[in-house]
Amino acid sequence: MKAAVAVEDKIVRVLGEGGEVDASKDPRLSDRDLLTLYRAMLLNRMVDERMFRLQRQGRIAFYIGATGEEAAIIGAAFAMGEKDWVVPCYREFGAAYVRGFTLRDFFCQIFGNAQDLTKGRQMPVHIASSRLHVLSVSSPVGTQIPHAVGLAIAAKIRKAKEAALVFFGDGATSEGDFHVSMNFAGVFRAPCVFLCRNNQWAISVPRERQTAAPSIEIKAKAYGFEGVLVDGNDVLAIYATTKKAFEKARSGGGPTLIEAFTYRLGPHSTSDDPHAYRGEDEVELWKKKDPLIRFREYLEKRKLWHQDRETKLMQDLNEEILSTLKEVEQIPPPPPESIFEDVYAVMPWHLREQRDQLLRWLEERKKITESY
Ligand SMILES: Cc1ncc(C[n+]2csc(CCOP(=O)(O)OP(=O)(O)O)c2C)c(N)n1
Ligand SMILES: [Mg+2]
């Protein structure tokens, strides 16, 4: 209970739970930007639903989504500049999407096919794009945090006006990587924005078991910089806070820790059944705070949205998802010999030998199968 009181006292919020706006904190995005944000959030939600179904049908191996956390992910990425870096955990497809990572690229990666930018060498959902300044997804908890600080320090050395945004969960704050990164960033004033998606759970471990502190953002104080607690289901509050943190980082003001107070509405991943460790009543309570509903209510109040537009957008997105899937599912896997590429600029003799051996074996196997 104590933690809940502390949260309500300091939380940054622009949109009330009924979608009413606090005009003094409104970041005043254009109508077009508001609708872009809503579209991205809804797409993210619908992709999650479709991918869970595909995994249950055995068409993909694994999926991990962002349901309930779309505002924290998409709102933060929307506040970045083109040259800034996003260093994702594993729920941040939406962040990559608003930077230009396409649905098609995402699906190619999940299927690990010949057009997957990561060439079928990564687990599903582990996207990366050097062109869009999206670092490779890190699954080992917290390992991406030092990478982000490194990027930020490198930008500072180059005197580039770039900053890094790193996403991680509440569970990651128990890792050493979190603490050394925060300390280093504080001492060297790294232009880095730390965004902790406090979704209340680290698989089956509740937030209370990660820290005895009343909040996560409070930890920034010990490292000598600012921490901000934000309503993670309020896309405008996340956008405004992240934008401010970026402006500060780029102008030499150092890092910020943003705690996005939110909730994972779905299972941890397709490999998880949350009924084993949390009650439905808690989930029902958070469903009422769904970031998509709150944002839609705001858009309706601004006369930018209504039920007909919602129905039409859902139909359009569904068609886009299904037609992209249909096309991507036809693409063959990468050629097996591609596993020997990309490590050396010039392939050394022993890899050439192994590659040729594999090709000969594949050719023989083909002949045997054809003779049946
Ligand atoms: C070092 C390490 N330990 C354990 C795991 C298994 N694991 C994967 S995700 C996860 C929970 C992470 O929780 P949190 O940081 O809160 O992120 P969330 O999944 O809630 O977004 C764990 C324990 C891992 N991937 N890496
Ligand atoms: Mg978590």
C-alpha cells in the first residue's frame, strides 16, 4: 500500500483515466501526430493478437508482445530524433516501427526467412536495424543497458548531438548491468535516457521482490541524476517526459531515468501461463486502464475519432497484417551456406572447406530424396 501512495503522489500524467487532458502539461502534438501514434499503438496490439494465434497454430516458434505497454514504448520512441539510438529489450517492435521498421521486415524476422534482416540467425522478435539506429534486441536481462551508455558516450566523444534511449523491465533493475550503467552514465554525464517499463512483473516475480524501494525512478538519485515517475499508460505523458529528457541529454545535461508505471496485460511470452502466479482480479483492474482506451477517449473528446473510424482502421490494419503475412510465409528460408558468411571480411580456408562440405552433402541428400 505504501508504494501505491508514493506512486500517486509523484506520477506525471497528462491524460486522466477518462481521457481528459491537463492543458498545462499537454505536449500539443498536431492532429496528424496524434493519429499516427494511435494507429501505431493499435497496430502493435493487433499484431500481438495475431502472432499469439500463429504460434498456437504452429506457424511460428515463439512470440513476445507489448500488450498493455504500447503507450510507454511507442510514446517514448516518437519523442526521439532521427539520429538518436534506440536500444531495445524484447517488447519494442512498436519503437522500431515508429522509426520506420516495417511490418514486412518484422514478419520476415519472425519467420527467419531469406529476407530477414538478421538472416534467420536470431530468435523470433529479435529485430535490429543499423539503418534506423535500432540496436539488436537483448534477451539476457539487462545486458542492453551498458550498450546504450556506450553509444551515448561515443556520441559525446564525437561531439554529435545524439542520445540513446534504452528500454528495460522492472526485473532488469536487479541486475548488476543496470547499476554499473547508471553509475557510469551519472559520472560521465552520458546523453542516455533510461526507460524502465515497470510492468509490475518479471515473468512470475512481482515488482515487490525486485526492490524494497518505494519506486524505481528513485534509484537515479543515488547515481546523481534525475528520475521521473510517469504514468506508462498515458502516451502523452510518456512522450512529453521523454522529449524533455532527450533535450536535456543533447544539450549536455546528462542522463534521466524514466519509470513508466504500466502493466503487462498478456502472458510474458507464448511460453508462459500467467494464471499460475497472478489473479484475474488484478488483470481486470488494469484492463480498465488500457492505454489504447484512454488515448481513444482523448481523441474522441477532441473530435478526432469516432466508432466508424475505429471500425474502418481495424479492418484496414487487419487486411494489412493478413496480406503481409500471406506474402512473407511464401518466402523460403535463407540458404544454409549463409551461416558461414559475415564473420570474416574474407572467408578463411577452414570455413570455405566446411561450406563446400555442407554444399556437397546438401546436393547428395537432394539426389537421394529425388530418387524416392
Ligand atoms: C540474465 C537472464 N536471466 C533470466 C532470464 C530469463 N528471463 C527472460 S525475461 C525475464 C523477466 C524480465 O522481467 P522484466 O525485466 O521485468 O521485463 P518484462 O519481461 O517484464 O518486460 C527473465 C527472468 C534471461 N533472459 N536472462
Ligand atoms: Mg517486468
